[in-house]
Amino acid sequence: AFDSFDDLYRCYAVIETLAQQDNIGGILRVKDRFNPKHVPFGYRDLMINMYCPDSKIVAEIQLHHRLFYQYKKISHDMYKKARLFEEK
């Protein structure tokens, strides 16, 4: 977990730069849940789905801020329960 948002986004920039190199793979999706449009709970992270180097295996990288990470488990449990009531 990161102590500052500057460090967290700096880490993302490094990952993004490395992912643009041919031998690394590539970023498939990024969810910045620190600036969400529709996340009703307090859990926040920056989630990156990308290919592992030189393969088609997809990995998920989660970058956390220390302030939110301590509540990850309880927030995720609430999120799972709330999804049961969402309209499809």
C-alpha cells in the first residue's frame, strides 16, 4: 500500500511505460476507483488488467492507498451483498 497518491500514480506510470514495450505485453483495462462514478462504498483502488510478459496470461494488479487498504475486506463484503440487490 502507498502512503501518498503521488507515489501510487507514479507507480502506475511506470507500469504503463513498461507495458508499452513490445516484450512486456500490454494493459487491457484500468479501473481508477479513487475517482469512481458509481461506487457507493468506501473501498478504493487502482486496478490494472494486463498481459504477463511474453504471454497471453492476464494478471490483475491492484494499487492501494494505505488509508483505504485497511478497510478492503469489510468494504468488499458490503459490495458483494449490495450487488445482490442491483437491477440487471
